[in-house]
Amino acid sequence: MTALTRIDPGPRLSEASVHGDRIYCSGMIPEDTSQDITGQVKQALAEIDALLAKGGSDKTRILSAVIWLADIADFTAMNAVWDFWVVPGHTPARATVQAKMNDPKMKIEIMVVAAC
């Protein structure tokens, strides 16, 4: 049986689950929702970096990403931060959609799956 490890488990969800050679991360959100889209994207990506490190991975091993934007008009600004963050030649499969967030000040949420 393949081992299953939960990273930072809580009563409702774990920040990530590691199973086999994959890490499945929960949606990462910004802590400071007073920032603009650029600041919020940077925060979410920093959370992803930290969580992947806890699971023995890094952004070069991301297989897929799903990005939810509160306003699709922020797509270009989000991509500017994303493009600086990703490593050329290691870009994952990705989807980006507009969605209503549970906190009206939150502009982005990002969920990734990566190889360990």
C-alpha cells in the first residue's frame, strides 16, 4: 500500500496531501487581501513555494495548476506575476477561470498538483 501523508491537517482540510510521487495542494490564497492583484498573486505563489517545500517538491515539478480569479479583467496582471515566477521549460498544464470568492476582498486562489 502506498503511503499517504497529510501536511498541516486541520478539522476541515489539509494544506496538502502527499500520495506516492504526487503532492496535492489545497487552494492557496493571500493572507493580506488589502493588496492589489499583483500583491495577492505574489502571496499565493509564496504559499505554494512553502507548501511544496514541506512536501519535498518545488515549482519546477508542478504538473497542473488551477487559478480562480474574482475578476477575469485581472488576467493580464496575474500572468505578469505568474510568468516571472514560473521557471522556463517547467511550465505546468494550467486553467484559469473567473469565480466568486468566499471573501469579497480576495482576488485569487491557486491550486496545484506536483510531482515529489
